[in-house]
Amino acid sequence: MASKTARSGRVDFLLRMDPKFKSRIIKAAKQDGVSVTDWLLDGIEHLLAVHDAEVAAGKRKADIERRRDLKFWEIVVAMAGAVPLGDITLSKADVQIELEELATAAIAKWRERTATFHHAEPRTPLERLCKEHEDLEAELEGAQRLDTFYDEGLAYDPDDDGDEPEPDDETWE
């Protein structure tokens, strides 16, 4: 005969924990007016949602970084077509370094211009590329990782009984 859990389509999950932690869970579930199982499932669902959001944010950040790097190389290529490179005895590596330095300088020049004239619009194709690169930099800064439980101070501390702050705790006065 199948168990009630098996018949319901659910699965068992054995979880071992410190007795103090178990007491805190039972107390919290009672305060919320739900069963321990429902309280734990809600917590696990929240954790999974945070995890999924962090993974998605990481993928978004990686995509923005990739697009920013491609934009930088577009600027390097534009510099290669627009700037004579002087000494023809330079190695390919030296030429690449020189072009990367010119591209970095062009981006810095665009930043200086927009620092003075906040609403400046690109006047040349090179400035348009620099603006697009700068826009991707700003987008990357805005793509912050979501706070985790630990960042919010909600991590489990097995020595914390939930009553008073410890003397070395930041909230201790």
C-alpha cells in the first residue's frame, strides 16, 4: 500500500538540523499561523526565487559586459581606419596596443565632453561609438546583483537564540 505522501504526488525530504534551529522554526511558524511544513516550503520557494533572480541578473550582466567589450573593439577598428600608425616596423601586438590606447583615449575624451556638457550628442561616428560604449557602462553599473539573505542579515547563526544581541554585534549598545 502506498503512503499518503506518495498518493498525493509529493515527495519526502529529510532535513536534519540543530535543535535550537528547529525550535526557532516551530516558533516562527506558530507566529505566522501556518504549519511548519508550509512555513518551510514558503521559505524554500522564496530562496529559489532569489536564486533564479540572481542567476538571471548574472546572465544579464554577462551579456552587457559582452556587448560593452564588442563596442570597445568597434572603437578599436574605427581607430585603425582613421589614424595613421606611424612606424611601420611595429609588431602586430604593438599596433594592437597602440590602437587600444587610442580607443581608451577616445572614450576618455567623450567622458570629459559629457562631463562638461551633460546633454552632448555625438558629432562623429567615433563619438557615437564612444557614447554607445558609455551607455553600456552605465547599464552595467545599473545591473546590480540582488541582495541575498546573507546580505540582508538573515543568514542562520547557530549561536543566535533570537533574544539579545551579542556584545560584539554591531547593534550592541
